Amino acid sequence: MQLVSRNRCFEGDQAVYTHGSDVCGVDMTFGIYLPPQARNGSVPVLWYLSGLTCTHENAMTKGGFQEHAAKHGVALVFPDTSPRGEAVADDEAYDLGVGAGFYLNATQDPWKPHFQMYDYVVNELRALIQGAFPVTENHGITGHSMGGHGALTIALRNPTLFKSLSAFSPIVNPSQSDWGRKQFSAYLGDDEATWAQHDASILLGELGWHGDILIDQGADDQFMDLLRPQAFAEAATLRRQSAVLRMQGGYDHSYFFVSSFAGDHVKWHADRLRTGLH
Amino acid sequence: MQLVSRNRCFEGDQAVYTHGSDVCGVDMTFGIYLPPQARNGSVPVLWYLSGLTCTHENAMTKGGFQEHAAKHGVALVFPDTSPRGEAVADDEAYDLGVGAGFYLNATQDPWKPHFQMYDYVVNELRALIQGAFPVTENHGITGHSMGGHGALTIALRNPTLFKSLSAFSPIVNPSQSDWGRKQFSAYLGDDEATWAQHDASILLGELGWHGDILIDQGADDQFMDLLRPQAFAEAATLRRQSAVLRMQGGYDHSYFFVSSFAGDHVKWHADRLRTGLH
């Protein structure tokens, strides 16, 4: 693991590292914010998964999460959204290939050798973070757009690993959306039965979630038709799932929206991670 | 004036406009944040001048000022750092020409026709903001690095126009720095007597300031030798100037530093602008 940069931020440290990933077969980059409380002991971790076209850097510089993480004593992890490099397959479209890993394990060529973002986040990077930094085993997860999809699907499938859950304008029904069908077909193949484990609305209906879930969605989101929040709302309602689904009037899909509610989400996770109870 | 974008942010609106600038002879772009309080009346304005290589956008997306502006009911204005476009002279160096206007009026060719950032900010853009948006005449000014230089020199020379003043890691003694001597020579010519009116440490010694001044400086700033905070500290001390000069341990020159203290600066200005007293 190699340190790329470290900047003091809200009395804590915002660092960026690269490391060789066995799972993805290339070097991967991630950001980690350690709040000042981490100098005197271990702190809970909030994972933030980013959306299409993003790297580890977008939320780290534009999300405004550090202020709240420092206040509440929570570490932040910002993974990249896909493998990168000359060896990595790509597509001309912004929403397939590099920057668009969709937090799944590709089973189809040419994506299979490197696009293993599900295993990367859930297993490899989580173990690395757990071993290398002063963090407790209380991890929460959130994300934006494609990253909200990642947060929801990863948490729903790994309820013992992630103790708190939220999302910003997540893609919640990708198997019925143009942000999903093309990608799942490419990465997973045409057997739609394999897609269900990467569809948050289907997963919620099948599995539920042991805690409550916070979702913020901008009412003026220009990508609303692709996100399909109504599918998750329906699934949550039918499941009687403890959840807070907020439609935020006037907000769009941008980081101006994300940053506006970053404080609420960090507090949501901190409240649930502090004790490890939920 | 043409609207480029508008995003809801912390219940207010972060907008970007372009407008034809008579002073700079090209179209100029600026950002303005109107807090929710501006829907029901006029609000004070805090100007934020950006540093080398920045556009109107950097602080708008990475500074985290909007949260605090919304809390305190203050508008934010983010001007560009220079004129831009095919007609505009430039230099290969990052610190001269485009992105490096130094908030002065160039008297030398090839810069003179467009590099009139002092008049642009102080007169043209200020009048535009005052006329087009729901703002009071209580304006404060801050900035980062070259923008801190701009904030200090503009405020010191226009004490009736700007009622509150702060800066983040400002260039405070450019006539004795490699961030200054090259640029002043190019923009203003070799007669160093003309440089003094753009040197905050000299201006403070000559003019003082009617209020108190807040300056935050990162102790681990990689550009400390170019900023020369000791020159301003000396001038302020000799002048017995009301000021708070904070050396912040562990912080560098980045926006991770700026955002860490954005809240303090917005509150500083809001407290002084609310009444118009100082």
C-alpha cells in the first residue's frame, strides 16, 4: 500500500493510497479520511461508493463529508468506481467499463478479468482497511447514484458486515432501467436471473434489512426515470421495511445535492455505528 | 447576463452566469450562491476570490462555503481569476496570464487590453451583483492565496465598499516574492513604485483597516516562502491593527485546509455584515 497524498482536514487527515489488488488484477486507488478521534483509538467506518464517471476523488473533494465525520468521530472510505489502466477493458460510453463498475463481479469477457468490484469492496478492500487503519468492526455504507446502488445491494447481501445503510439518489431498480440493463447484459450475460442479486428493489423484497434505511432523492433529479425510486418505495412498503425515504424538493442529481445532506447521512450512520447496535 | 447553471444547495441556489464585460473586453463567468433567506429579502454578500489556476468553480464545488452561508443568511460571489478566450494574452507558466490575473489593472502590453481584474471586481461585477440580485450594500471579502492577496488589497483600498475582511493563506507581500515580482513586472512594468498599491503588507502599513482582519494560514503550507505571512504579521503589529492571525498546525495550502475553516470565515463576515457596523 503506497501513500499518494495526505492533507490535514477538519483536524483529521484525508489520505489517498494505491495498492495492488489481487481481485481486480491492477493497482487500485482509494481515499480514506481519519477523524481526529482516530489518533486516540479506533473509530467506526462509513463507506461512500461513488457514481458513474467518478473516481475515489469526487466525493472526497466535493461531498463535504469530512466536517461531519470529524464532528461525529467516523472514518470515511472512498473507493474507486472501477479498475483502471491499459490492461482494463473499456467502452466508449460513459456508463460502461471504466468509471462504471456497478459494484458487481463480471462473469463475461472482456470484463471478467478486472471488473470484480463487488469482491473488491466487500472482501479485499474491507480487509485492507480493517487491518491497516485504526477502525472498529462497525462499518456503515452509503453512496450516490450507481454508488447508492452499490451501497444498497452490498449491504442487503452482507447484513453482518454492514451495520448501517443509506443512499443518495440511488439506482434502485437497474434490471428495469437503461442504467442497468445494458451493463448487466455486458457484465453478467443475458440470463436475467443472475441480475436479481444486483437489484436493490428485488433484494429488499426478498431479504429485507435488519435496520432502518435512509434514502434522499432530489425531486428535480434529471435522471429520475433511470433511478426508479418508486420501485424501492414499493418494495419497502410491501416489506414493511423500516426506512426514511425523503423526496427533497428543488434538488437535482449533483454534488450540490449530496453535500446538502451529507451531514444528515453521517449523523445517521454515526448514531447507529457508535454502539454497534441497530 | 446569461444563466449557465443553477443547482439547489442547502435550501438555497448555487448559480453560474456569464456576462459581457466592458472592463475586460470578453465574456466573464461568475458563481453566486443565494441562501434561502434571499427569497424573503436582501442579504449581505461575501466575496470569495480564488487563487492561481482556479476558475469561478473551484471554491464553489470544493470550499464547502454554502452550508455556512445558508446557516448565516449570506450570499456568496465567486468571480473568475482572469479573463479567458482566444483574444486573451497568455503565458506558458501557470502563474502568469490566464488563471493568474492577480486582481490588478495591467498597464503593459500584451496584458493591458483584457487583464483589468481590479476594476472588474471592484466596479463592474460589484455593480452587476448589486443591481441584479437581492443583496444589501453590506459586502465582505475573502479569498485564498492569490485570491487572499486580492481580498486584502481590494478591501484595504476600498474601505467604504467592503465592511469585513478575511483571507486564507494569502500572498501578502508579492513585491518581495516570486509570486508577485514576475507578474507585477509583466502587468505593471518595472517601476516598482507602482507595485506598492498591490502589496497587502505595504498597504496595511500605510492605510490600516477600519475593522478587524481574520487570516488563517496552514503551518505546513508548501508555499509558505512565497506567501510571506511574516511580512503581514509585522505590518499588523507595527500598525497595532486589530487582527486575528492564526497559524493552523498540520494544514497545507489545499482546499482541504480552506474547507476546514470556511465555517469560521463565513461566521466572521456574517457577524460583521449583519448590522453593517464594524
